[in-house]
Amino acid sequence: MIFNSPALSYSLLAPILIILAGALIGVLIEAFVGKARRPVVQLSVALGSLVLALVQVIRIRNLSSTTAAMGSVVIDGPGLLFQCAILIVAVISIFLIADQDNFTSSAAALPGSDEERQATQSGTVLTEIYPLTLFAVAGMLLFPIASDLITLFVALEVLSLPLYLMAGLSRHRRLASQEAALKYFLLGAFSSAFFLFGAAYLYGYAGTVSFAGIHAALVGGTGNDVILLLGIAFVAIGLLFKVGAVPFHAWSPDVYQGAPTPITGFMAAATKVAAFGAMLRLFYTVLAEAQWQWRPFFMVIAIITMIFGSLVAISQRDVKRMLAYSSIAHAGFLLTGVIALNKAGLEASIYYLFAYGVATVGAFGIVTLVRDSSGEVSDLNRWAGLGKRSPWVASAFAFFLLAFAGIPLTSGFIGKFAIFSAAYESGATAVVIVGVLSSVIAAFFYIRVIVLMFFTDATEDGTSVVIPSILTRLTILISLVITVALGVFPSPLLDFIKPLAIFIR
Amino acid sequence: MNSANYLYLSALLFTIGAVGVVIRRNAIVVFMCVELMLNAANLSFVTFSRINGNLDGQIVAFFTMVVAACEVVVGLAIIVTIYRSRRSASVDDANLLKR
């Protein structure tokens, strides 16, 4: 028996390999570097590998290849743009994650036990968070460029498993945080089982797991249509769960609320980019010929997701839950980009994902700042009058909310406009009408928070804005600058995306 | 023997798993039901591999086993932590996060 060694083009795979190497070094640092120096060393390794990977992605931006890893991944313009967006979001959030105040000092200790108190007093910090973040980022980088079902499934798990753990590491309200981890894990595993079952049926239909093979079988059209439909439906359920579309959204408000806020921001932004990247590739390239089977289904999902997310967000009294429902509504807006199924839709989705991701990390960065003696205050009523006490923080938050709402001169407006006009071009008029209407509903609750912060009198209940550390300040400033820049000068990025946004098969 | 029967069996196992996830209350049992669903998917892969006459499906089955093992590590860690802090692994007791 002869084994041939696989031909890998390392320079094209380098971004993922750099991140994985950084994560493994991080695990070694946990074992061999002294406690006192660990946080600094871990942060530099994590930041260094993210930046190196970003530089490498930018260097290879004009290359494309379907054989980079024996047909398991495909390197092309959209894939590299998604990787770029994920890495930028990860760089911004790593500063927020580095602000160790948000994580428990000892994840294994019982909440409220002496062991936990001792660990906190001795100044122990949880540095395992960095390798976990890097492993999740590696999975996210692989997810949108995967071009067979095995790679797609493995990438899905590599990105999810660290996130399940990270959701349970909050310092304050640890029971709620552990509960969030449990819910995220059980529902996440449930949805990956659906995904895998669907993948089995796609394989059964096409006789191969590669995307190109499935596409060829679809074009040939000789297979069993029932098997194909089951496959598409179950794979779609798995992916829709990851982006939090209704009716697969049940986990997201609880997890957003319970997880440590920096992790919520990172997860909300980066997972969305990765999952929509994979979804766009799958439905634009592989299943485009079966659009009569899945587009009506997706239109219904998009419509109920947009309406449900916007309506339920209105009644939320907790800022993290409100942002969770707003992210559900945004998942609906992004689904219109998948439905559009044209080049404009792809460009708009990439722009939207990047703009939304950056603004999300910034908004959650600000949520970490509003505290009382027992930790973060996420009850919206206690945010009243924040604009009078700390005008800068409140204005920044207001700006991110306006970007979410899609007010002109913010990045959100350009994204929404582009994605809706692409969907309109493709003839999905009903979806666009519902989209515009639910944007109006959504604008209502974003503006309500702004009114609450600036035009309501504060109650004296010990809620205050802490002076942000230099790291948190970096996160918020970078997100703010990018959001403003994308809103005022969107054309450089749009022009950058345009020639690159072509999927290759 | 007709290989379609294995597909029916796998669909049945998958359904039992999915129903179990929805109606069982103990986190460990819910998790076992998820594992049952993964194994049902594995059985489908192997059956389709036989029907299609190539080995891709069997390779996927190996990958699934590895991934399922990783999931057990992470999942049990989370379930054990929550059991230690609450003395209960019931998913109904986990209800702090409601508004």
C-alpha cells in the first residue's frame, strides 16, 4: 500500500496555522511561565499571532486556489475578506478580554467558596482565556473557507467548543454564567447533530462530501430529491442556529446575558461573520441551483426573524438581552443578503458583517463600564441619566446604537441600504418591505435607550461608570473610529470589497 | 439486505435522540441523547458510503467520533461544574436567566 503525502500550500493556510500555533504556545505558557508574568506574556502572544495572521491574510488577498489543502478548503476573495473581518474583530475584542476584571479568578472553585475568595485575593487571573479565544478564532477562520462537509463540521466544532467554556467564566453572577454555558452547550450540540445529519444526507445525495461534487450532482440532477431536501433543511437548521435566527434563537438571549460581557461581544460579532461566511458560500456556490427549494424557506425565516427580533427587543429591561434581540433582528437583515443570491448581495453582506461586528464589540465594551459595587449593571432603568454623569461614555453608546439602527452617516445605514437594494434587485420585494418596516421598529427601541440616557433624571442607586482601563479604552476607541469612518467614507471599503467578492468553486 | 433499512433505523435513532433532548430533564441524559443523534448521523454516513460505493462516508464517521469525544470533554466539564454549584443537574433548575 502506498501513501502519498498531501500537498499543502502553507502560505495560503498560514493565517489559520499561525493562530493555532499561537494557541498551542498559549497552552505551553500556562504550564511553564510563572503566575505573575503570565497575563502579559499571554496577551502579547495572542495579540501577536492575531496581527501576524491579519498581515498574512492581507498579503495573500489577490491569490485564489481550490487546492490549498487537497480540495478541503478554497481560498478566494470572499473567504479572505471574511477572515480579515474575523481577525479585525478578534484584535479589537482581545483588548476587552484582556481586561481581567470580567473573568473569575478560578473557574474550578465553587461560587462563593473560600477557595474562590483566596484565588481572587491572591491576584490570580484567568489566562486560559487567551488560548481558548485563539482556538475559537482558528475555527472561525476555517469555517467560511471550508469546501467539504468534513472540514465544515470540524471547523464548526472547533469554533463552538471554546465558546461554550468561555461563556461560563464570568466573575460576577457566576451561577448565571454557568447556566449560560450549559444552555449554550446543550443547544449548540443539539444543532450540530442536526447539521451532521443533514451533511450525511447531502453526502448520500451526491456520493461525495466535496462542495464541487455536490454542486456537480445538483447540476446533473440525477439524484433523489427527497434526500437532497432533507440534507439542505437539516444543514440549514444547524447554520441558522449558529446565527441565531428565529425559531432557532432560544439560546441567544440567555447566553448573551449570562456570559461575561467581553465574551458576549466577541461571540456576537465574530461568530456571526464566520457563520454567515459559511452560509453564503454554501448557498451561493453549492446550492444555488436548488434555489427554488431553499429560497422560499429562507424568506419566511428572514421575515419572522426580523419582526420577532425587533418586536421583542422593545419589551426588554436588560441591556444585554436587548442587544441579544437586536442581534437576532440583524441576523434577519443579513439573511436578506443570503436570499438576494447575486453579487451585490454578497458585497453588501460582507460590508454589513464587518460594520455590525465592529459596532457590536464597541457596544459591549461600553456595557462593561457601567457598574455598581457588585459588578456590571445591565438593568436598563438604572442606565437612566447616564448622559449627565458621563457624557462621553453615553454618547459613544448612543452612537453605536444609531449605527445598529441604521441612521444615515453611520456604518449601519450603508450596510442596510446596500443589503436591501441587493435583495430588491433579486425580486425579494416582500422581504425588503418587512426589512424596512422592522428597521423602523428597531430604531424605536434604540432611540428609547438614548432618550433614557440623556433626557431622564438619574436615580441615586450607586450606579456609576468606572474609569475605563487603557485596554477597554482601546477597544471602544478603535470600534468608534471604524464605525464613524465606515459611515462617512464608505467608498474605500466598498471599492476594496467589489473586485474581491467573487466566489470560486 | 436492503440498505435503505439502515437509513430508516438511523432516522429512528435520530428521532429518539431529538425527542429525548426535548423531554428529558437531566443534563447528562439530554447530553446522551445528543450523542445518540450524532451516532445516528454516523450510521447514515456509513450506510450512504455503502450505497454510493466509496469510502468518504466512513472517513466522516471517524471524524465524528473524534469530535464527539471532544464534545464529551467540554460538556461533562460544564455539567459537573454546574452540578457542584447547585447540587442538581436538572435543566429545569437552571432558570436564573429569565428577564
